[in-house]
Amino acid sequence: MEPAITPHSIRVRRTARYYTLGPTHGFPRELWIVLHGYGQLARRFLSGFERLDDGTRLVVAPEALSRFYLDPVSERRQQETPRVGATWMTREDRLAEIEDYITYLEQLTMELRHHLTGAGPRIVVLGFSQGTATVCRWLAASDLRADQIVLWAGGIPPELDVAEWSARLHGAPLTLVVGEGDEVVPESAVVAEGERLSAAGVAFTLLRYSGGHKIDPDTLVKLAEGFEGH
């Protein structure tokens, strides 16, 4: 008879890293919280938002808690600085990982808003690729009232009921962004996500651009200018 192997869990403290662009104190008119995709790091991801840095926006990029080497050992031995990426979760112990990153994002948002007491900035939450599912799960569990939600190259995870999820957004406008040349998340997948939303009676805007699987600066500026018009 084989010995019984039983799983156990304990809560431990973690050090989470995030990067900012723009004024972290005072009275910025907008607070953007932007979540990177699979295999990315927050600092490089945030560099794609530099055109939004006009002195009136604070853009914050949290980094996922699980980092890993992107290349196999044989290639890393030849590299002076091995490439590292991060992931928000995997299928292994997924519910605990989801709970951990929701707690992390809630605590970070509370910290950010503490420093902006009295400012009342417009809040934009953007998720890119894997970060879209992360944003959706976070907002489903949060009391945060975002003013705009952007899902770029991704969608709402299948376990969430889109109508119930939408009701948690307190009427915040939702935008789906898709690259017509995206080799990772094809345009058809995002269009299908839009159909899923429409079937549930959830309003959204679909924005296309000609590029691939990345944050396109021109499209980002167009998004930001569109928000200003609301």
C-alpha cells in the first residue's frame, strides 16, 4: 500500500514589485493600472505607455508574483543576462494563485489611492493578454469602481458569467482592443468574445489596429483621447 500524500497550504508574506510612470503624489487627473501579459516584466511593459506621460496621469504596472526564465538552461548558459518573465498564474493550484493576486492588487490599489487622498482621479484598468483574465477576476471580486476597463488581446475567463461580471463594473465603459496582425491572440478570438458579451446584453466598444501582439502606442493614445471625450 502506497503512503498517502496529502497537500497542505500556509500563508506567507511576499514582496511584490510594481513600476510607475508619472506623478505618484499630488492630484493626477487619471490613474491607470495596467497588467502585463504572460512572460513579460512590468518595467518593460510600462515603457509602452510612455506617450501617456504628460504630467497629469499616473500609470502603474504591477508585476505578477511568479517569475521564471524564458529560455532553456542550454541557452541561458550562453547569455550574459538571461531573459526573465512573469506569469499571473498557472493551472497548478490555480485557485490559490488567483486569490493571491487579487489580494495583491487590492492592497496595491489601496496603497496608491492612499497617496492620492483628495485627488479623486479617473481610474482606468487595462489588461493585456494574460492580464485581461487577471483584470476580470480581480474586478469580479473587488469593490473598486473603475471609470474605464480595457481588455487588450484577451477576454473574460470562461468561468465568469459575463452578465454577472458586467454588473460588478457599476456601468464602467468596456473596450476590447485587438491587433489585426496578432499572432498570439487572433482577431477572430476577440471578435468571438465580443459576440459572447453581446449575447449577454453587455455593451462594449471594439477597437482594431493593424499591429501584432503588443501595446501599440498610436492606439493607446487614441484610447486615452477617447476617454477624455466621455
